Amino acid sequence: MTHDHGSHEHHDHGSHEHHGHGSHEHGAHGGHSHTAVDAPAEELAECPVMPGSMVVKAEAEASGLVREYEGKTYYLCCDACGPMFDADPKKYAVA
């Protein structure tokens, strides 16, 4: 008996498109892009550690990103800012 295995050599792996990374939005949740800017001004605070990052006070409270220092309340924009503020609150406290 002779078996012809030659017909199994036509696997075109080039037709599989696994390289379409365009559908992934890597910047959507990275960095400090906050969608909080459309909240009323009295509900917003500026992060003292990262000036320019606006924080929704209620979200900061819910996330435990609120600090009290010398009688003033500070709202932090992300988990990374908490330890930085804690390490040197005088540096970030606004006079």
C-alpha cells in the first residue's frame, strides 16, 4: 500500500490575521485621563500631587484617596498619589 501524504503540505498560515492590534485602545485607561471634568465645579478638586488632574470629590472619598492635613482636605487623583502625599504632605499642601 502506498499513501500519498503530499497533499497535507498546503497549510497557508499566512492567511491568519493575528496582528490587528488597532482594535485595542491602550490609552483608554492609562495615565491620568479622568472623565470627571464634566462634573459641577464644587464637586471637583485638583490633585495636589499631580497639578492639572481634576478629581471628583465623591470618587476620591469612595476610593480612600482623601487626606487631611493641617485642617484642610486634599483629594488625590489616583492610588499612586496617596503614598507620595503621605511621605511629604508639606510639599503638596497648598498654603
